[in-house]
Amino acid sequence: MPGALLFSSRLDDPVAWSAALKAEMPELDVRVSPDLGDPADIETALVWKAPPGELASLPNLKLITNLGAGVDPILADATIPPHIPVARLGDEVMAQMMAQFVTMCVLRHYRDLGRYERQHREARWHYELPRASYDVPVGIMGIGLLGGGAARMLASIGFRVAGWGRSPRTIEGIETYHGPERLAPFLARTEILVCLLPLTRETRHIVNRDALYALPRGAKLVNCGRGGTVDEAALLTALQDGQIAEATLDVFETEPLPETHPFWRMDQVLVLPHIASIAVPEIAARDVVENIRRLHQGLPLLNIVDRARGY
């Protein structure tokens, strides 16, 4: 009999998740934060930005599963014992949702819809000849499950796509770069930059002033990964002087984005409330429950985070 599972998220629907988990494992005792009952009963936790100290209060916790791909909030919680494994969710439905979202954003920038939205507000009719998609190089930083799916979808509709990551990776039909020494040439060939990197010590503010100005002038930026990978002050300057023509931002260093932030009042910036992709309960519950079974059988766990690497 598995121990209880704690569900802790102020964003996700506990009713939908409880139903999906019990559909996979009817005997599972699902407890929804802050109603923990006896903390000693809880062996696993499914969380998104759990309150500081909540997970550390569970003496028999054996596995933490993060409700998404970005695990930096968990790894930043120094109260969590480092020996407890952390798993991240990442399935084909989540990857497909992200790929669709990234494709939508890239198409919006490629076809200059931001310009036409501004013309609409001004009641101004002005036509610009569109370019062929193969003439607009797209670059994706972060080419794991989510970035790889986005790269393949964009390539399938005619874009010339390249990917960059910390370590070598091969994706059929996609030009790939890796390592710090190959970042500058990757950026130099990229007109629409998509950032899907995890947030680690190495990637914090990796899209800084130098990176932004290594792009061709008038480049466009999409960030659907983690807010901290982009230096927002440097991006603001690059937008103000035209080095970056437009940006679609779904993630930020501070969320919700403060009402006073200049991004809200910039016509060339689209601010979105972290909506690119989610873990769908009916699909993702399968991996959560599979890991609970593996935990009790002493088998290797799925999608375990390398704490040293940060993902």
C-alpha cells in the first residue's frame, strides 16, 4: 500500500489532479495542501512552488515530482533534504502544446502581425511584401524534449531552424550548435530567437546584452522557458534602441509581472501570463503513478533531475 501523496499547487486544479491520479491508482491517498493530515503518512509530493518549508516538514518523504519542466523553485529551496529525488514532468502532450505555442509566436513575428495590429489601432493601411519562411532563420536555445519538438514543428512548415544547447545533441533536419564557444555564431544566424532553456547557474541571464547584440539588428525574441535566463534590463535597452524589434514574453524573473514594469507599456512587447504549456492531468498522472510503483518496487525512477546540472 503506497503512502499518501501531497498535492501542493496554488495554480493547478486539485480536483482534476486527484481524479486523474486515482484513476491510475485507486488506492492512492491524495492530500491537498494545506490539509496534510499526519505529515508522517506522506511519502510522495506533486508540487508547483510549494510554500517554503512545507516539503521539509514531511519526515518520510521519498520523492518529489514537479508539476512542470522547470524545477528551479524546488532546487532553490534549501530546506528540502538534498537526498530526496526530484522528478520533473515532461510528456509528449506537454511537448506538443509547447511546440504549437512556439510555432504560433514565431509565425506572428515572421508575418509581422505586431506591426499590423499597431496599424489597425491607427486605422492605417500599409502593405509590406512578406518573405518566404525559409528566408527567416529561427534559433532555439534549449533543444531537449520541449525545444526539440518545437524545432521539428517549425522545420516542418518551412523554417530554417537551428538549435543550441550546453551539450551536443542531434536532431534530424536541424542544424545544432553547442557550448559557449558556439553561441555567438548561432546567434549571428538567427533572426527569431526562441529561448526554452532551464534556469541553472550557467543559464541565468545567458541572454544578456552581449547575446542580444550578437543577433542581427531588428531580431525578435520569444521566451517560453524560464524568466531568469533573459536579462530583462538588457532586453529593455535593446528594445528601446531597436536592436530587438519585438519580443513575446511568457515568463519573467518576477511573476506576476509587476504593473509598473515598462514591458506592459511597450507596443513591441507581448506580455503573456506563463501559459505556453502545462501538464495535462489525465496524461501526466500516468508517469506520476508509475514512479510511485517504481519507488515501492525498488526500480529506477523516471525523469529524475540531476541536481548538479539543475535539470
